[in-house]
Amino acid sequence: MTQYIKDISLPDLFKVDTISLDEIEEAAGLFFRRKGRFVDGYDFEENLKEVCIKFFGDTNVNQKYGLISQYGKMKEYVIENKLIGLFLLGVNLKDILIDTYPTVDNNIIDLTVDSISRVFLKEHFTQDEIHWMCQTTPNFDKYYDHILENKKTELN
């Protein structure tokens, strides 16, 4: 069953094993998957991990300012640097721990790349914003055409 992030309720967000991407989202993600072909040493998983660490890697900062504040700062950074495709890929990256976050109720939350990515996209962007951001990705049209061509070939 195909499940897109905006169709999944917040309580079920972490129960879903794999989140699907639509063609626009796939194209933005493809840019980051293929970037390593053109930029020596580039690894999208490492790049995503570095961004997550930048905003969620310090427990003291997370506790002092709160996770919502950190998501807000990260949103500005992602928009400015056209990185939405990284987080679209991140929704399905498992077991990459960034930090543990103790809540006020003394529950410990694992802040992982996939949990950060899922909450980020679900709670901090509308679907229209996600699509707009995808279309600002470098070479978007080229990757989008490639995705559509592949879908067309699959149907034939």
C-alpha cells in the first residue's frame, strides 16, 4: 500500500516502515542521490546526518530551546540551501541516531535521521510547500523528466 507522509496521522508516523514519495518528491531526492557522481566524496546520507547534527546533535541546546525551535531554525536553513530532497530521502533511512532527548516526563526519545525527517516534513511544511521546495532543487526539471520517463516505461 502506498503511503505518503501527508496521508499518515502523527501517531502512526513512526509505525509505517516505508513512506512513499510522489514523482515531484522523487525528482528532488534523485538530485541528492546522484550528486555523488558529480561531486567527489559526496554522500547524501552523510550530508543529511550533518544537517541533523547541526540542529539536533546537542542535548543541552535541544532542552534549552526546545525541539520546535530547532525545527524552525532547520526549516530556514533547508529553504535557504534548497535541501528538501535530503529530508525526503531521510524519511526511510533507518537506525542513524543523532541524539537522545529526555522529555519533561523523563521519557527518552531517540532523535534519528528518519524520525527528524518525518516530523520535519509532516509538521513543518504543507504539501504545497514541499512541492515548491522540490521544484527549487537544482536540475529539478531534468530529474523530474527522468522520473516520468521511467514511470512511462514501467507502464508499457
